[in-house]
Amino acid sequence: MNSIDYWYNTVTKNECVTKTPLSSFIKNEQPNIISATFERACNLQCAHCIYPQDTLSKELSEKYKFNEVITNLISQISVDKNPILIHEGRIILPRHIEILKNLKINHPKVKIGLIDNGTYIKVLKHIKTAKLEFDWLDISIDGLKETHNQQRDPIYKKSWNQAIEGLANAKEIVKKNGRVSTLMTLSILNYLDISKLADYLLGNNNILIDELHITPMVPKQPNNYAVNLDQTAFDTVWSQFKEIFKKYNTESKYKCFFKMYNIEDITKLAKSVGLSNIQNAILGINTNKPPILHNGSITFFIENIPITYFPSSIWPQESIFIDADVTYRVAYAHQFTLRQLRMKPELKKFTVTQITPESNLQEIYEQTVDHWWQYFGKEFLQKEQEIFKAILEK
């Protein structure tokens, strides 16, 4: 049994947490992905974003040897496991390119992904000079021009043009067999743009991307809740999903993906699609497409639309998360600045350990699993049990 099997049996059968905790299974599932926040400062301050404004991270990154730590951890992931490094932001700078270039030289089999908002255009020449190619590039676009700028750049209103320029030049820095994708974070500001944005990015006359990933925002900071989707908006979202999934997905090739990270959104989805539909989908009843349990997520199908949910209780095996101050932190730590995380005792639960160039990957990973389970994981599992019980037993 692995962690997702354990999780599925627990939430669908409403079993209590057994003597063997979920964390014991997660410890045996060390991720092959290192997700690193290379820089905390950003040129934007999006309405939905969990990150607060922060200062440049260079001093702390250099003090704690970010470059050496990344190289050391990647070297401990077997080539057979297809090691992956994700530059998770917030913006990419020339010094980051040197780190990525050296990493690729020392570990040519590692795959590198870049999550960006189009800012990479400012260092495009550096990327080309370094002969650095990404295995995939994801540029966030949150609606058509007006709504995207309202959500991401309401003052200067330049974010949309920057993001589209980034997509237009993407093939220059992405491998021939690589992937260009877009993440759309849904909010009350942009939810009406789903169909039109899909047509703009995937339409036959203007194919800018290979895949469109859509996810409801996960509100954490107080300002986030003001733009969170309500039930009426969620109903409208679902009607648009049916339209774009029918238009752009086939049995053999998916271009549109719906991903959920917030357990409360499962309840909203149930109201939008109907209780019996979501019950059958999750339990695999009266359907020709039973749920698929992936490593770290579950995909179930409603009206042939795949919906992937990532349970927070098993978060640690999603990726190795390295913050810009070379610290192993847990999910939702992003809602605080580095200074807050390093100085405020009450925030220690978001920090696991300072990583060094000598750190043993499996040891710090297991430490993180125990830390997550103690402070967050067990509580998340109980919440997930409650939500699924309320849905499945009605």
C-alpha cells in the first residue's frame, strides 16, 4: 500500500487513522522533484497570490550556498527516478541562470522546468547565451487582457503583454519535445474568461500553448478571500469547463486540466455537478471511467471531464520544497516573508530545517514528513474525512 491508497480507503470508508499513521507510507515515497523558490521578490503583487511583498533574496541565498545545496540534493536523486528541478519563482534573474547552467553541466539528465509570469523575457539573452533549454515552461495567465491585468497588475497594466510575449518566444528556450503550458488561477475577477481564454491560447489560428491548467485559488492571506470564488461563480466555472473540455480534449490527448488543492472546493464542486454525480465519480460507480490514484493525487471523471485533487494531508511527497533562504519549508509558508519566518517564533511550524551542502536528502525528507504530520497533516486528513463523509453519505 502507498500513501494515496491509504488516503483513498480512509476518506471513502471513513475509517479512523490507524496505528500505522499515513506519515509512515509517505516516508517511503521520496519525491523526484525539487521545487525551489530562487527569488522571493517579484515585479507583481497579484490579488490571488499567497506571497506577500518581499525583499531580494540574494544575500540569504548566497550566505547559505543555494547553488551548492541544489547540486547536492539533485545528485542524491537516482537518474532512474528522472530527477526534476522546478524554478518556482518568483522571478528569474541572471544569477539563477548560472546556477541552472552549472547544474545541467554536472547533471545532464536532470529535467528543468520554469514557472514564470513572462519576466524571463528580460533575461532572454542570458538564457540563450548560456545555451539553457527548459524541459517545460509554464507562464501564468489569469484571463483575457483586462481581467488578467486587474488580477495581476492593476496599476501599470503591463502584465498581460509581458505574459503573451513570453508565450510567443517560449519555443526559443524550450526543448523541441518540451512543453509550454499556462496556469490560470481562478478568482471572482476572472472566472467568466475561461472559455474565451482557452480559445485564445489553444484555438487553431493562435496555438500558443500545449496545455492549459486551471485551478481555483487557495486563499490564505486575508486579502485573498475577497476574490475567492463563491458558489454561483463555481457553477458558471463548471459550465465553461464542459465547453472547453469537449472542444480541446480527446480520449488520447488532453490539453485542458482542472486541478484542485483546496478541500472546501470539493464541496462547491459537489453542489455544481450534483451529489450523485460526484459520489459515483469518486467511488467508481455507474461509470466507465473509475477514479485513478496517482502518486500524490486522485483523478475522477464527471461527464468525461477529468478532475485531479491533491490531498493536503500527503503534501510532503509532492516535491522537495526549498525556500530562497535555503531552508526546507512546508506548504503555506509562502504567505509570510522570509524575515517573518526567520524571526517570529510562532511561525516555526512552517520551517523544518536549514539545508546545507552536506545534507542527506532522505533524512531531511523524513524529518519534513514527521514535521508536516505533527503540525498540519493529521488535521488535514481529519478535515478531508469530514468533507468526503458529508458528500458520500448523503
